[in-house]
Amino acid sequence: MNIQIKLQQWKKTGITCLVVVIFIVFLLIGGLIASPLAASAADAQPEGIEIDLKQGSDKAIVNGKHIKVQGMYETNGVTMIPVRALMLAFDLKIQFFNIAHEKSFTLNSNSYRDYGAYVKLGALEAQVDGKGVKLPQPAVEKQGSIMVPLRFFAQSLEASVKFDSKNKTIRITRAADILIDGKHRIGSSKDSWSIAAPLHNPSEPSPASWFGFETHPGVWKWSGSLNADPNANFGVTIWTDEGGKPLTDAEAMEQLKKQIHTSWFTVLERTLQTNDGRFVGFIAGHNEPFSVTYSQFWILRLPEKTYYIEINIGDGTVEKHKWVADQLLPTFRASFDGKDVNSKDVDS
């Protein structure tokens, strides 16, 4: 009798454990399906900039990281902050000069945003983006740190400043720059591809014949703006070819360079993993009579098709090219959803 009871208990326990295991496996599989390639850059949204400072404190939070800085202070009604906090938050590089006993420095952007400032210590006159400006208070050196007027430099970097007089804190913020439209897409039902449309000033897709100064059939191109400024343009060109066996990065790069004119020279080779595969590409330069034109070329090799993408920014910096590719390419799909009313079919 006791043996039968124990057998029944074991069976119940075994069934319960089996149900729990099946449930856990179901959750794991569901999580994987819901977030494929979670570690990749696919569809990642850029983050904004935040600096938190407190009066009388030598600690600051810059883009979520705690750092130690020279404490901010007020002089003649102007709040002075360490330039180091701005450098870390806005990705600026500094260079010092000491000519004829006159100390000065420059601040220049390492990121996709264009920014440059020239400042003399102790002087009210300065230059920002090539234009002469007057500072509310001169930059000074204090205990080995360069201190600059907070509001002036924050606003010159297109950031907002919020004071909390009760807690004696200051927050400097700048919203993330979004390049792509999170809703509308451009694609081809014939060649099975789609990609996010530009957020700012998108043009209508049009057929073309050129890709990297070489003629190819079935090329489509369109343009948009890097921001609200209609003069800050970038262009996108896509065409497809037959697919095939997987290629190594070196083989893919060789295949890509065969499709463009030999006058393009390599500036920087890159790879980018997305949900639909691994893009291999490079930022390229082309010598013009009095300048250099820049563009970038990418290849995605799949069994069914090979996709080629060109992104052109003209005189854009390397960082600006990287910023555009890092936002745009992860939205590429080797398919077209004809039921999506927000997808523009170039073949219709």
C-alpha cells in the first residue's frame, strides 16, 4: 500500500517537473524569437547626452558614468564648470597652446557633429565654429582644471541647461540625433529588400544606373537630410545581384570593390552585424580637382541575393559616415512586406 502511494507521488512530482521544464523552455524560445541577435547593433536607438553636477561637489555623472571633476562654482553671476565634463559628454578633444606667454586651447568634435572653439585663458573674446563671440566670463585654470562658463558652452553645443536651486544641481542635456524614420520604409518587392526611410526631407526613390561610378542594372537611389537642415544631405543607393555561398570578410571586400570604379581609395574598412546578416564595407575617398569626395560602400552576401549599398555624404567626416551607417544599415531587411502601408515599393 505504501509502495503504491509513493509511486503515485513520484508520478505526480515527475509530471509537475516536466511541465515546469517545458514552460521554462517555452519562455527561453519566446525570448530568443522576440529579440534576435540581442547583442548586435540591430535597430538600436542612439542615446542622448546628460551631465549632472552639484554645486560644491567634485563628483559628476556624465552619460551615466560617475567621474571626479573640479567642482563648479559661481563668479559674477556666471556658473563655471570643468571643460572635462563637456569633453567626455560631447566627445570633444582639446589642444593647448602657449605662445608668447599667452595660454589658449581649442575644442574640436570627435563625433559626427561639426564643432570647433578657440579660447584664450583670461580673455572674453573667443571663436566658435569660425565666428567671433564674447564670453560672459573668461575661461580660467583652477587647480589644474580648465573652467568655462556653463550656459554659453552648453548652448553652443546645442544643449539645454536646467537649474535646481533647491538641491543646487545642474543638468545639461541634448536629445539624441535621429537620422531614420521609425515608421516609414523604402523597399523593393521584386528584389526583396527594405530599409528605413530618412526622417528629414526624404526624396522620392528614383531609378539610377550608377553605383560607385560604375554602371549596374536595377539601381535605386534617394536622399534625405542628416538633421532638420535641408542642406545637410546624404544619399542612399541600392542594387542587387545573384546570391551564392557565404564569403569571408576578405572575399566580400574583394567582391565589393569589383563593383565600383578603381579611382576610389580606402579610408576605413568596417563590418556591421545586423538581423539579416553581416555587412562588410568601407569608407572611400575620391580625388576631385580641388577637393576630396567621400562615400561608403557595403555588401551583404546571402544565398538568395547579394545586396550592395552606397551611402554618400560628400564632404562628411569619417565619424559622420560611421554615425549614418550605424543607424541606417541595422534597419535593412532582405524582404519586403507588401501588407505594410508605410512601406514604399519602388517597383509599383
